[in-house]
Amino acid sequence: MFFSIHKFLFQPSKTQRKETKDSKGEEKNEAEEKLSPCLGCLNGPCLGHDEHTNSKHRVAAINVTSARAARSDFAKFTTSTLFSNSHFTNHESIPSLLDSFFHFAEAFPLYHETQLADDIRESEYGHLADHVCLDYSGVNLFSHAQMNQSIATSSSSPPPPSAWRPPFFSISYKSASLKSEVKYGEKDSGFEFAIRKRIMSFLKISGEDYGIVCTANRTAAFRLLGETYPFQSNKRLLTVYDYESEAVSAMVESAEKRGAKVMSASFSWPGMRIQTAKMKKMLSKRKTEKKRGLLVFPHMSRMTGVRYPYLWMKLARENGWHVILDACTLGPKDMDTLGITLIQPDFIICSFFKVFGENPAGFAALFIKKSSKEVLQTSILARSIGMVSIVRAGKLSDLPEEEVDTTSSFSGPIPSNSKQKQSEIYEEGETSEPGGPPVSTEAEEEEEDKEQQEAYEYKEEKEEEEEEELSSEIAEVLRKTTKHNSEEIENQVEVEFNGLDHADSLGLRVIHNRLRCITNWLVIALTKLQHPHSENGNSLVKIYGPRVKFDRGPALAFNVFDWKGEKVNPVLVQKLADRSNISLSCGFLQKIEFLEKYEHLKDTVLEERVLENTIVSDNKKKEDHNLGIAVVNASFGYLANFEDAYRLWAFVAKFLDADFVEKERWRYVALNQKMIEL
């Protein structure tokens, strides 16, 4: 339906669109063109300008001023154009999809340039017509049409090499040394090599500078680094997350057991920006410290959509930190804005799934800078943490049974044999850090490190020999097939990544413009929903983080409140949305600090959450750890369209009906009652 509306509004009126652009948006478009080559630096000064001449500095200063003015004008124009002086107090009073899109197109004339994304969605992702998918973050490798196409073959003749379709892959768990995997993994060939090569090309990561290790999920990648980074000498671990991340929490747990001092950035209410002074203080090098530690840095908050300047990574490296770039929150082409050669993070983590809008089966990629791999330590425990091989589904029968795991989920469990290996390791006393954080002086630690280093070197040599033997054995098994020409099929297979190709065809600017328009429209639309007959004009929705903003990310954290001002449980909102074929996620905002002028809001905004199976010795520390805000989250991918945002808006508007809210609350409580047998 939406696709036909889109064509009806745009296709017949090319001349009108040109006139509109010339009369209303000429100055704004010119400002955006100036911004487009440097989208990655919107939140701070451009990198790599240290050696510019004075004249170039003046030009850069003018461009920065123009960019700021353009961003400010964008916010003012958008806010004044959409739903000006209007509020909606009944879900039946909101405008129709057609009317809403007409006004949306007038406010965002650049949106028509993203028509190609709608064409791709209609032809390759037809399943999204009935499903609003707003709970994904990552990159999809294949299209839905590609995944579901059938290959006509007869039983007597095998399919040609090109007929092996890459969507049908699975992951196979393996035990390996992380360092040796980086060293020898690039010598692989065949199916997995083709996937690795295409991914690195898509992300614009050089194989000369980085090695790639595939892991079962994002959590496994973070845990691997938590178990192999030398926290005994580089003690600090600094994270930059305004929400609770399961993957980062797993890394923190591993790091603390190995002696790390964990710190976190703080975020200012209400904009959820990084508190700059505190962050600089934590990153700055002290005279008594030779080595700093590890910074875990996402470019954007997956919950609130706040973008963080890449400049923080540059500052960290200048002060002796190693840096992990969490690229899982980046859009498909956002890496184009990151000058890898300028910043050079030591580690990059990115998630990939098969098809957008379906079960997110896939894997995560851990990129390790080759010049930084020597920093990593050998850990027997790390060998059993989710490193995987990517194999064609048809090849699973060729692998030893204990090496195969068909659970291809980002949050999938570690195979049972890993637990057995782990217990054997503890019994043999071969793990480097079986106990809690060591308490010792720097001199003792240095002496310990020397002893451990000697043991590591001997152990690593032995492991690398075993690894080479194991790799050659697995490679030999993979080459065996029931047909004599299977080796030719392995080498000649054509791996088609339609999902990546679609993102490449759209490009960075089109994707950013599309998501900027959709996200900012939704922010305004949600704030226009207001409870009827409320004395103070209580808003239905509270949005956390940035409001209308040129450079905000395509993610929203929000909550729904009833007419009495009480928050509707985010889990209830998520479940009701699911019944309307709208997939949302929930999260918990944390590390929020209130400046003096907002201090009076702290007690009403923050809520205490009970954490199960958590032991905290200090009462004050426990109190801080449990305070935050439970929220609903909507994350938009490049395949999202205006109708997705409208359907979410129409769903949230139902909560204006007090009877609807109370009825669903009672139903939710009834369904979650615990049955007790007497």
C-alpha cells in the first residue's frame, strides 16, 4: 500500500519537485552538500587537520560554522513545519497514512531521492509489508527473496557450482588460539574466505592491517577480548554505554576476575550526552602510569540515538589506551565516515545476520589490528568461547559431530562440550586466572608477568603447532564429499551477498537522509500525542536523549504514560506491539547524572531495579548500580520506510484511550500470575 502511495505522490510531479527544491530548499541543500563529505565529524572537529595552513584553518572554521547553522536551521524548520500548533488527544483523530505522508514529503523534500530503497524493499523484502521490524541492529548479508528462491535440479544431476546459495550457511564451533587464528586464518580459502573477503571490502577494512575472527555472537567477541587482554599490566577498562549491554557486561565480568579496574562514562540529563570533563579526566595519562588500558567505544547509543564523536578514540590512543570500536550500532555504510587509517582502533566488533526482518541467525566478526595482536595473551579458557567456522549447510554432515552446532543465533548458547572443556582445564590447573582479582604491588605484578610470559611463550608455541595440525585436519575433512567433483564446487562457488550489495547501491548519503527524515518525523509525531482533559497537558510519550536533530541516530528510547502520569510497563508496551506485528525491544538506561538545575528531577526520573544473582559489597555502589530508567526502544534500519514509523505512531496513540490501557494492564497481570499448588 505504502509503495503505491509513494509513487502516486512523487512519480508524476518531477517538475513540481524541482521547483520546490529551488524555492524552499536551495540554501538548506547547499549546506547539506557541504556536510556530506564529513558526516563522521558532525559532533566534533574533523580529524587529520593538524598540519593545515592558517588559510585552510580559516576555511575549515567557516565550514564548521555553516554546518552548525545548517543543523540548527534543520531543527527549527522541521519543528515549525510538522503538526504546528496541533495536538492529538484521541487515536482516531490522528491523520491518515496518506495525509501524513503528504505533509511528511513537503517537510522533507530530499526523501524522494531515496526511492531506490523502496524499490529494493518491494522486490527483495516483501515480507516487510506485514511486519514492522524495529528491534534489529547489525548488517544483513542476504535478501529475503534470495533466501527463499528455489533451485530446480534433478536427482540425477547435481546443481552447478553457482547454484550453491550462501544464505544456507551454518556455524561450526571450534577450539582455537585467538592469536593463531589471526595469524593463520587469512590463509583459508573457499566458502568462509569469500565471506570474510566481502565483509572486509564492505566495511572498507584493509586485510593488510587487520585480521578477522568469526564468533558465534557479539557477546562471544567481547568475552574473548575480556579473557585475552592483559589486564594484569594494563589495568583499566573504560566503557561508554548509556544503557545496559549484555555483551559488555560479559566482558566486564571476565575483566574484573582478571584484575581490571572498571570505569564508565557518565551521561548528562536530559540530552544523554557524554560528560566531557569526566571523560577527559579518565582518559588523560598520569605521570605514574606507563600503561593505561582498554577503551570500549560505540559510535552511537543503540537506545537513545546519541552519536559520539570519533575524536574520543583519537584522544584515547594519544594517551596510551587500546581501543575497541563497537561497530554493531553503526548503519550499513557508517564505516565510510570513519577514517580507519587516521584512528586505527585496535579491535573492531561488528554483527552480521542473514536476512533483515526474520530470526537474526548469523555471526559476529572480531577484527584485530595485526600490529596489536601481540598484546593479547594466551588463555586456555578463551579457546572455548564461541570462535566459529562458517560452513555451507550442506557441508555439516562432513564435519565431526562434536564440531557442529546448528544454533546460529547472536545470543545463542555456548555448546555443552565447551563447559566440559572448561572444567577439565580448571582441574588440570592450566588456566591463567582461575581465581578473583589478584591483590599485589606493581613490583610483584611485574615479576608475575615475566614468569607468566615465559610460560605463555612456551605454551603458545605448542598450541600453534597443535592448531596447525587441527586446521589441516578440519580442512581435509571439509574437502571430502560424496561426489568426486566436490572440490571444484568448493573453489568455484559464487557467493552472492544481495543484502550488502543493496546497501552499497544506496550509499551513505541516501541512507542517512532517509533515516534522518523518518526518525525526526516520528520524534515530533510522538510528542504531539497528549492526554485529553488533563490540567497540565500531560504528554503521552516521554523521549529520552536528543529530540529533533540533524545528526541524531536512527534509534529512539521512550516510555508511554497514562492519564494519571504513571508509566506503562515497557514490557507490556513491547508485548502489545508484537500483537500488532510491530517488533520493539526494551532496555535499561544507566550512568545518568543530573546537573544542579535538574537535581530536583532525579528522584522522580530514576527508578531502582532489582538485579538477580548480583553480589555487591558496598551499599552505595549497589544503589548507583541499580538506578536507571527502563525504556522501550525502536531502531530503524536502512530498509525502514515512512509507513513503519506511521504504524508505530498509530499504535502508541491507542494508549490515549484510558480503557484500553487499564484493560491491557489487567490482562498482562493475569497472564503473569504465578500458579501455586497447595
